Amino acid sequence: MLLPPRFLQARRFADADSVCLQCLYKLSRSPTPRRRPLSTSAPFKNAVAATRQQRNVFKKEYFWGNSILEDVLLGSRRGVQSDATSMSMSKSNGDEDTPPITTMAKESPDSAPQPSPVSTSTLIKDELPHRRRKRLREEATAASTADPIIPHDASSRLSTAASALPATSIRRLLTTYLSLSKPRLSFLVVLTTCASYSLYPVPAILSSATAVAPSLSTLTLLYLTTGTALSCASANALNMLFEPSHDAKMSRTRNRPLVRKLISPRGALAFAVFTGIAGVGLLYYGTNPTVAFLSALNIVLYAGIYTPMKRISVLNTWAGALVGGIPPLMGWAAAAGQCAAHEGNWEELLFGEGSAGGWLLAGLLFT
């Protein structure tokens, strides 16, 4: 029996009790007829497609955990839907032969949304903790790998100041001589010598029977400081005289007077000889021969042994430590010479009963 097509169409029944189970199963598996909008105009279709697309499609910003990236890269939360998504949505809502409908027109490059400017302070304030730690580690690594800037020493600065003065002025000559003496290093040597001189225990101070407070001679202290400063100037000038070619290779020493030709080698040698003789002579006349001998020995050790050994062996550091330990022994011997009970020779001053304090101070600077 042939039935007309209208009887073969699947139907929905409001009351399921009036239909058998087999028919009800067939009706439930039948495809739902597609509902078309009442209006088939293009504006209505565009509105429906845009509404469904905004409701069902996630933007990329939905999956971003860091809102700073969104503000920096996109500048706003509004995005343009892709053509592929619009095409698929339009095909699912319209006929197959209907041309793809674009929900939002592409904006021209001139009218594209520009990223909103974000200040550096805002980025640092809103920076995530793990990214802040990573940034700090990178900055610390970059700072450690960079070459450290070594400041110029006092001699280089004085040479720069002397070069700016007129060539025939006395001030330029005195500044050049002062730069030859390495004033900072000489001051430290004089300071250690005066410290040991002041720490010497005068026997009269320790005695309770004396009524007048005894003290060491101020004139002896003046001779000691002046002679030590001149001896240091001599040793430092010889040090510069022996290695001008090596000083020119280092940024810290390339501005020294002999490297910049502010003084001739003959003039530097004359300055070193004059200051050495004057310093040792003042110590011999104003203190005692033992202190003068220690001063001359220090000049020889610094200029004759320490300076050449710097390019030969690391043992030069031991020679330099010995040079640094002699000045406290000089100050102690100068004070002991005023309180010597016997002849005051070098054996009594250096190895006598009260010489242990001087050797302890010398050993402290040696180490």
C-alpha cells in the first residue's frame, strides 16, 4: 500500500501514551526540521550570526593569565573576529550556496586600535613575582659579567691636573713631583710609623713615683714623619721610573707623569735620589742610625726587589708584605731610642727587652 508523502513525514506528538513504543523510538531518532527565520533578509541574518558568534566563541584573551600582556600587546580587550570563524558560523546558520557573511568589517590599518601606553613604573609594580626574580637575576648576571671600572690613583689624577697648568709654572712642577711620590700610599706608611711611635710604653709613664707626666719628644716625631715621607717618595719615584712602559698598558696607571711625558726620566731620577738621601739623613740625625738603616732597606726592597719581581713570580707579594711591615718597626725603634738605658745600638732597639711590641705590630701588617 502506497502512502502519500505527507504521511511519511515524522511527526511529534504531545501525548506519548497514544503511540506505540516502536513508533515513539523512530520518532525520537528522526532529525529535527530546520527552522528558518521569518525574515530572510540579509540584515537579519547578519544580526543572528553576530549574536550567536559573540555567545559561543572565546577570544584569545580568555586564556591569558597575565593581563599585562593583554594591555601591552593589544591595547584593549576588543578584538576582530577571524574570517574562518565567521565563515563557519555563516554556513551553519544559512544555506550552502549563501556567500560567507562577515560579522565585523575589517578595520583599515589607519583605524586599527593602537596599544595604550603603559609606563615602566606600572609594569614593575604589576610584575609577577617569578618574573621579577628572573629579571633581578638577569640584571645581577649582566652587572657581574661587565668589566669593572677601576678608578685612577692619586698620581694619575695629579698628572691630569698638572697637564692643564702652564708648562713653565712652578705649580705644574710641584704637582708633578707630588704625583711621583704617590701621596696616598706615602701617607699610609707615615701613619703606621707614627702609630707605633705613639704606642710605645715609656717606662716613666708606667712608674707611679713620677710627679710630672713624661712624654716622647715632639721634635723626634717631626724628624720621624718627615724622613719617612721623603723615603717613601724616593721609593715610589724609582718604582715609576723602572716601569713606564708597563704603566702605559693599564687604564689605572696610564696617566702617570712619566707615561704622559710631564717629566723626563733624568728629572725623575734626580728627584728620587734627592728625596732618598734627604729622608735617610733626617732619620739618622733626628732619631737614630737603626731607623735610618730600616728606611734605606725599605727603599731597596720596594724599588729593587718588589718592582722587578712583579713580572717574574708571585713571590713579589711576600717582598711587598715585608716592605709594609718595616714602618711600624721604625716607629717603635725611634721611640725606644729615647728611652734606651744603655748605648742604644740596633741590638738593644730591635732585640732588647721592650722590642716585642714593635715586632708584633710589624707582624700584624705583614700578614
